[in-house]
Amino acid sequence: MYDSYRLKFYSDPGHGWLEVPHSLLVELGIAADISSFSYVKGDLVYLEEDCDAGTFLKAYRDGIGSSPSIEEVYQEDTPIRGYSSYRGN
């Protein structure tokens, strides 16, 4: 069984990303299902809101039976767009 996670959803004027530990993507068995439209920095993956965040949330609900707690963070100039593209590791 998975621990309950408190995650952050970052957004700027044009888009949004859900910050998730890479290890959690591996635990849920979806690390290879995440597109290159998401970003990575260290062990954190920033799942783009249009598709990858939905893939994660479905897998999380299926694995745990509830939704994670999500804190929303708005940043006018987020550094996320400058992170490396996710490569499905």
C-alpha cells in the first residue's frame, strides 16, 4: 500500500505541472507512460497538466483508492520550463 502524498501543482500564465517524486511513478508502474512534455529535475518530475497529470492521478486513485492532497502554487515566471524534458526513465 502507498503512503499518502501531499503534492504541489505549479502553474504560470500559460500552463501547469503536478510535481511528483519519480520513485512514486515507478511504484505506480507508470514511469514509462509519461511523455516528453513533462519535465524532470533531480528526483522530481513535473507532469504536464493536459495528459500526464491525468495518467498519474488515475493510477494513484487506482492504487490507493483516493486522490492525493494537492497544493496549488502560482508563479508568474516558473523555472519549470527550463528543466530537462522527461525521457520515460
